[in-house]
Amino acid sequence: MRLKELRKKKGISQLKLAIDCNMNQNTISRYETGEREADYETLIRFADYFDVSVDYLLERTNNPTFLKN
């Protein structure tokens, strides 16, 4: 998952992301290291927070924007 990359690009700490997303900093760390996988609700929360698609977050595409119909 591109979580760490997106977080660093935005210039925020794990703690800031955790506070903004109402999570624990340890949880963010585990997502970034791959020790834990995010559920659907959390993936959507991260995608909305970073304004990227879930597919981009999950590295299914290199295009961070949403596909519009």
C-alpha cells in the first residue's frame, strides 16, 4: 500500500494522520509496514484523505486520479 509514500509527500507524521483519521499511531505504522491490512472502510477513509483512488492506494494503478464516466 502506498500509505507511507502519500503521507510523506503530504509532509505529515504518522501521529498527524492517526489523529486526522481518528486512529492509533501504532495502527498507521502497522499499515505502512504491512503487518496489518486495512479494511474497506479504512481504505476509503485514506483514499478520501489523500484524494486518490482506492486502486492507487492499493497499487493497482499508477494513476492517482479517479476514473470518471
